[in-house]
Amino acid sequence: METMQYAAYKRAQRYLEALPQQVFAPRHQQPELSLERTRRLLAQVGNPEKDFQYVHVTGTSGKGTVSTMVYEMLRAAGRRVGLFTSPHVTTTLERIALNGKLTSVEDFLWAFHRVKPFVDQCLREERRYVPSHFETLLVMAMLIFQRREVRWVVLEVGCGGEFDPTNIIPAPRVAVVTNVGLDHQHLLGRTKAKIAWTKAGIFKRGSHGLSAEMDARIRKVLTQRARAAHMPLAFVHIGRNATHQERNAQLSRAIGRALRLSTSAIDQGLRHTRVAARIERIAPHVIIDGSHNFDKLTALSRTVRVLNYKRIHVLFGIGSKKDVAKSLRPLVKIAEHWTLTQASVAYPVPMPPKLIARALRSIRPTARITIQPNAERALTHALRTQQPGDLLLITGSFYLAGQLRQHWVPERFILTHRTLFP
């Protein structure tokens, strides 16, 4: 990649990251403004979102993996398909993929310069309507998909559903709620039932609904919302002993069948699915996973436990708004050795590792803890102290996972080759 093009990309990235970061406001602070801002920006660039057939995916866990699986199935079926996911692992551009590759730096900059004049105008004249980082990237993705004549878009919700910026789309062919857990409660509601109601806000007349939620009470909430939208909803039966990746695959198969894809396309799509920082074996005895809440970390710990490593060393950092004590509980069952650190990001604000250590000691007083606030130094320490038969597990934050993944897959490689995988 040329130095000038890389520099232009980094300038665009800094501009976008300086925009408001919150996906949308809590209910008492007019969360519908996120939808209004997104619609206004889309209208300024010609409403590209009206050109596609959609699969819309929300849920507490697994929505990124399910979205990628369905994207690969559609690709295997010969469809021109785009994928929009969040957050990114290492670099902003990777949120937008199409036809088997990440979007190019050229297309990213083209879309950025299409939206920037309107964002600049809002910054000067209408601060109320300044689009967020997420909203702007969503509109950029729609422009790129339109430019490259994509026909299908698999769209992962950023947060929740009802007020998420992705909910500006017309009725999708399939609307998916993977499951419902307790996460982002300050935005979505304090109970699972309230969170389920918010997530099911993506249900629209003309769509077909699917969910792998197993709790009967939550299923009832989802069913009520589907009826209100005059939309059929089916629940995918999944065995209680299935791993979370098996659950994702079974739900994705059901989505593929709902889209009337062939069995061979469904099977091929699942075989070709690779998702960075989701139980990713980045080196022979190193796994990176972006799990950042209790449900995801519970699923991760179950998967890692069956790998039968002699010792598991956890390199851990987490966001400041997370319930760190609850998040740590699944991991203390499998690990005694810990290196605690923090991602080098301004938003979301990382939790200081000393606070993580305090929570960890309250749960597992015997835990062997090293505190190293600098993430790269923490990784160096963890790799240096790794013994034969050890597994190093890097987790707790997508941002930490993405930062440390660059030890093996640098940003320039991703941008140049348009892939996350060497």
C-alpha cells in the first residue's frame, strides 16, 4: 500500500473516531434521534439503503458469527453480498466486507468523502444532528455496497434493535434474534424481558423471524412483538449441551433454509466461515477471543475447558462500564494465572487493571496476578512466561483482542490484502 494512501486512510479514521461514539441514547434521552440522524444522512447521499435485500441480525451473543455464516452461505450460493458488522477487531475498514473481501481503502475513502461534507455541515450548523461514528460508517457501507452492485446485505445490529441505526432499513427477508442476555442494560433495559422487547424492534411486517432463544418467558416476549408486527416467528430447537458455535451454526442453517438456499451452499458457507477474535487460534497455543460479557465468557470457558491444557494463562482487559466481577466468574473456574491490562483506546473507556485485580481477588484469592497497564508489554510478559503445555487466552474486550492481534496480523497487512487472515 502506498504511504500517501495509508496516511489518507488514517486521517479519515481519526476524523470518524472523533465523532460521537455512543450508538444511541438511553430511552429518557430521545434514542430515536439516532434513526433520524441516519435517515437524514442517507437522504443526503441518495438513499442507497433502498437497493438491497437484507438479513438483519441482533442478539446478545453470536450475532457477529451468525451474520458472517449467513454472508458466506449467500456467497456460496453465488449471490453478490455485503456484510456490515461491528465492532472492528483491528482497523475500521474491516466492518465492511463484500463478495469475499474486505472493502478496499480506495472505496472506503471514496465513501468517506461522499459523507464528509454533510457531516461537516452538521458540525458547523446543526450539532443536534451530527451523526455518530457508527451511523456514519453504516451510511458509508451502504454507499460502497451500491457502488459495487451488491444485491444482498447481511446487517449486524450495533446495539439492541429498535433504536439501532441499522433499523432504518426496509423489511428484511429474515429478522434474527440470536438470544437475549443481560448486556448494555443502561441502554436497553434492566431485565431480559425489556432487552428482548428492544431487540425485537427489528421485526417488521413482510419479514420472517428466527431465534435460538431458549427461555420460555423471553420467547413469549419475542412472540408478542412478532405478532404486533404481523410477522411469522419460528424458534430453532437446539440441544442444551450444544456449544455456542454449534448453536450459531444451527441457527445459521435455519436462516439459510428460510432464504431457500441449497444444502450444498449452506454447508459450503459454514465450512468457509472464519471470524477473527472469536475463539481464534492465532498461534499454536494462543487463543484470542473478544468476549466481553458474562454470557459470552461463559460460552468461551466451556469451549476452552475441553481443550485439556495443563494450565490456562488469561490475559484480560475489559471496559469500565462492564460488570467485571460477574464477567470474571466463568474464567476463574478454568484459570489460576492472570495478566491484567487495558486496551489503548479512548472509547469505550477501559477499566484500570488495578480495579480488575481487586474484583478478581475477591472471587479467587489464590489467583496469581500480574498487572501491566501497557497491553503490548502485558502480551510480551505473558508469552515469555508461557510454559510447555500452557494455553494463553486473550479475552475480555474486543478492543484489547484487536490491539494485540496485530502482534501476528498487522494493520497494513489487513488493508493491503483485504483480509483479516494471513
